[in-house]
Amino acid sequence: MRRWLHTPAFATVSPEEISGSSPAEVQNFGEMAGIWGICLCGLL
């Protein structure tokens, strides 16, 4: 989980903020997090 500290700010959104978002925003957040996860795996 330490590597998440090096991701852009949007990837460190708290669960409270996510739960307050619309389903579409949560889905988009999940997709972006997945994309960054792939990028991180490729860089490591």
C-alpha cells in the first residue's frame, strides 16, 4: 500500500469522499485507480 502514497492526489481520496459521490464518479474513480495500478505495475 505504500506505493499508493506516490500516486496523484485523486488516488488518495478517502472512503468518506467516495461514498458521498455519485455511482458514476465512484465507477470512474475505480477505473482511474485501475489504470494507475497497471502503470505502477509496469514501472516496478
